[in-house]
Amino acid sequence: MEDVNIKKQPKKYDAVIVGSGAGGGMAAYVLANAGLKVCLLEAGANFDPRENSAQLKNPWDSPRRGASTKFRPFGDFDGCYWGWKIDGEPYTQAPGSNWEWWRARMVGGRTNHWGRISLRFGPLDFKRKSYDGLGDDWPIGYEDIKPYYDKIDKLIGVFGTNEGLYNDPDGFFLPPPKPRLHELMIQRSNAKINIPVIPSRLSILTKRINNTREACFFCAQCGRSCKIYGDFSSSSVLVKPAVETGNVDLVVNAMAREVLTNREGLATGVS
């Protein structure tokens, strides 16, 4: 007897990606631009910062004056749908534990509301055990990852300065904002004790790029997501361009239940 509640998708894809956040969005972007046909599944709602961000709203625009809810745990204007507790989601905890994982349910996932600090691991970070005896060394080193860091800098836009510091590697940076008075004072004082003070490295645009993303106008509301795509979010920088290639079908409000496999254990689809 066939289960009438199961609807099989007749369309075949080269890849099915579960989740549209930092990892899923990048996978969709790379595969789509390589010409593969992709189905991108997102458990939450569609979200485009240009249309859906609460950027520049006033506290009195919220009936709760911006206070948190289960749907917006970091406040009514935060660029994230849901968080620690999601209605109807089968999230469980081991007996005696209180481990809670923040789970965004929206296109772009948690990249819509983070602080955009975009640092590279340095050479020592890959070989900590050899350096200070703690943890384990990675089986790869900085030079293996450097080409990908370089690509990311150019793709998403990161501001900063090249300083020649060994464990804070140089990159392909946009010009940083001019330092404020207190920052100049800190920089001058620290120079006397040989502590370098350099601009932060953030994936926030100080110049327009790609003809679609505008430079930051310093509203200090990155956590709400940016209507002019002036910062990096998977939703605006990866998913939107991937869909525009025509190679990606984005399916929202579609929580993956399981990966379907054949007798050889190879994936054949997603339920």
C-alpha cells in the first residue's frame, strides 16, 4: 500500500544540500557556478535582508520595545528566526545535560545576525600541540588553506590592513574605517610597550562591490542583517547569487528527516 502522504519529487538533481547557512550556502554557490543542478533545502522561512531586515526600526516600532521572544531570543529586531527553542522541532537533550544549540530557521541561517569578525587561522593555530603542547596538530597547515582564505576575502569583502604579523596573516582587504579618537590613543600608548594595535578584520564593505552590495553607512546594526547587503550573510552573498544562476531550486519550510540511501549505502535523496 502506497503512503499517500509521501510526495516524491520527480526532478533529479546533481546535489541536494540541507541547510542554507554558512556551509550550505557556500556549497550551493560553488556547485551552481560550476554548472550543477542543486536542490537547496531550508527548514525555515525565506529571508532576504533587503526585504525582511528590521534594520533602522525604532524601539517603539515593536509592541515589546524590542524585548526578546522565543521566535526572536535576541530581541524583536534581531536578524534571526528562532534560536534555542523551536516549536515542533524534535530536539532532545541527554539525561542530566543542559546542552542547548542555537538553531536559526531561515535562509542564511545564523549568518544573518553575527558580528562579522572574519579572522584567519594563523600558522601556529594549525600546529598548537607542537607550539605549546596543548590539543593536537591539524593534519594540514596554513599554506594549505591560504588559497581559500584569499578567495573568501575577494568574494565576501573583508576590511583590514596588511601588517606582516606572523600569526595574523595578511589578506586581500578593503580599506578599514578611519580610527576613532580613543582608538588612536590606545594605539599610541600600546606602541610604547610594543603591543600592536591594528584595525579589526570584518566582513563589512567599505567600498561597493559586485554592483549589488553597497558600502557600510555605520548604523551599527549588523545583528539585524543589512538591507544594502553591506555585510556578509549567506542569504545575500551566497544563496541569492546561487539561485540567480538558474541552477538552484530553493525549497523553504522543508526540514530534512533523513538521507535516503541505496543498498550500497550511497545517498539517493532526502526525505
